[in-house]
Amino acid sequence: MRITLATLGSFGDLHPFLAIGRGLQVRGHTVTLATCPIYEAKVMAVGLRFAPLRPDAPVPEEASALAAKVMDAQDGTRAVIQDWLLPVLHDTYADLAAACEGADLLLNHTIVFPGPLLSQKTGLPFLSVVLQPIVFFSVSDPCILPPLPRWQGFPRLPKFLVRFAFQQGWRLTRPWARPVDALRAELGLPPDPRNPLIEGQFSPLGTLALFSSALAAAQPDWPQNAVQTGFAFYDSLDGQTEALSPELEAFLDSGESPIVFTLGSSAVMTAGDFFVEAVKATQQLGRRAVLLTGRDQPVPPNLPTSIRAVPYAPHSLLMPRGAATVHQGGVGTTAQALRAGKPQVIVPFAHDQPDHAARITRAGLGKTVYRNQCNAHTLTAALAPLLKDTALQARCRVVGEQLQQEDGVVRACEAIERLAAALVK
């Protein structure tokens, strides 16, 4: 089968598709991954066919300015959609159509809005792919809305109030998608009253939920034919076999398990004083730390020998050797922290991150420190009890063992083949 995978965004959006693409290729399928041109080398390094899909991710000298917009708690999601994705919607459609030439199936990421249109125009079957539980806007399992990260009341509200709140969100965001409506009309497709950003993105053939039940369990109001596979892990910077550097290995071996501080691949570009405050908190706790500061990002000066800063290290190798992980709450980082089986402190910036923070906190696997309150004092106050709570640490280990037993890539590939087989019956 010839399969095109389409995704846009950060490493958290790219890596699951790399994992699925590689898994499908091993099973004998021909796989093309359409994504931001800047990721061509990463895609080619794992042996997949590459197709460019606009918009491109920004070059390093422009990345911080864009990150400041898209990581804004109040306006970040609108900025991603209206300022980054929709201005090049026609280009994205053209790129996707070229990438799907001769394909038998399309796997389409949430924010690749032309995917459903291309399927309707050409008859190409597609499966929708969801990386985060917030995308489903489940009334049965309410998410935390990004503009209200500190209000945790949704899970306790009666369902009719949750439904009303989500309806208001639907009405607020529906006008954002007018360019999608315009492109639909240009393609000669009939009008669709659904919101392309919400229920309009899902395929009638099926939807893959690429996250574990440890983060969110399947719900009765998910789209039809939704299949929860578990996380699809991929953890390589350049597509080669990853290992910790000898210097980092030596540091880890030289003392007690450190606290790991990371802000993923996007929030790190607007880190502010996060790492400076992390250093202070680590010293107040009398602990060691590893800071994953990102490429081309400033490193706190005059670090003591008890703290090591590196641009990148494979999460799957580093986090299990840490005492706890402090991170931004992106789905990929959250998944790796869960699999590591260690306590978490989440400092959510925007988008799905407040929802993940709330889920981890409710599950008794960690704490939340809100971004505008993140400093040495609040980090210390959150970390200190986690590092002593043996019951919480035991819960984290149990969840870590669960995720180590799950194989989201195999489950996703099986689901893709099963759902695709139904097309020829």
C-alpha cells in the first residue's frame, strides 16, 4: 500500500509520524512523509520518502519571534491557525495534492486543514490522526481550555454546562476557518457547516488517537471508528541511533539522580528566565540537575559542577535516570516523562499543555506550576515533596511500566491496515 503521512508543527508533531512511517515501511508499505521543508534531513535519515508541505518551520534567527506569538497562553492557538497556517492554505493544498499523487491512503494531522478537502475532491481515503486528548473536546472527559489554564473546574461541571462551554468555543473559532470555506468553494465542494478546526477534521473511515490511556482513557463521545493506540515514540535528533554523550554519561554516573529541566523544541525558544530559576531551585534543594537548553539558545552562566547544560539529549535515555522531570507539558515530552516512570512538574505555556498538566496533577503523578508564577521558590515548593513522596514515586513507576509494555507504533500500523482493508470489502 502507498501511504502519505501529512503533519506540520514542532518535533512533537513530527516525531510520532516518523515512528508510524518507519513502522509502516517495515511492514512492506511505501511511505511518503509530507511535512515542513526544514525537516527534510530528519525524514530522509530514517529512509522515508520526503515531500515538502508548507508552511515551513522558521529558521533559527526567526524562530524566537514566532515562538513568542504561538506560545502565548491567551492568543497562541489563534496565532498558529490564523497567522501561520491559513495564510498559505492554497500552497498547503497544492503541496499535499502533489505528495498524495498515486497514494492509496492519507494519514492526516489535526492542523493539516486541506487533508479532508483533498479527500473529498479526489476520493483519496484518509485517516485523521490525533496526538492529544484535548482535540476531541470530549464532554465525558472535559479538557482544560488554553485561555483558562488555572481554572480546573471543567471536570467537575455537569455535562450540560461543559457542552455549553464547548459550544461557545465552537462559535468563537468557527470564523477563523473562513479561508477553509473559501478554498472548499473554489474546489467546487458543497458547503460544510461543521467547524474544520474541531469536528470537521475527523475522517468517517477512522481516527487514530496516538496517546496512552495513562494520559486519557477512550470516551463514548469520541468520533466514530476512533482507535486508541498508545504513544508512538521516536527520540532521535538526526535519524541515527541515539546515545547520551560521554560527558553526560560521566555526569550521570558521578552522583545522585539529577532533576531534568526541558522546554521541548518550541517553548524553549521563549524560555525567558526558566533555566536561571531552575538553577536557583536546584541549588536550594541541594540537588543535581541537567538542563536541556535547546540549540542556539542561551545557557545560564557560571553553572556549578552539580548542574550540566546540554542542547539536546534523547529523553528516553535521560529521563529514566533522573529523579524528576520539569517540562512544558507538550504531548511528546509528557509521554516520555510518563514512560520514564518519574515524577513531573509541568510549567504549561499554551495549547494542549495546560490540559496535560491538569491530567498529570489529577492522576497524582506530579504538580503544576503556572508559567507566570514560575520561579525558584515555586519550583522548589513543587519539587521538594515529589522527591520525598514514595507513594507518588511508586505510582509513577507503575505508569512507566505500563507505557513500556505498550507499543503504539505496532497498534497504529495494525489499525491502519485493518481500517484500510475495510475499503476493499
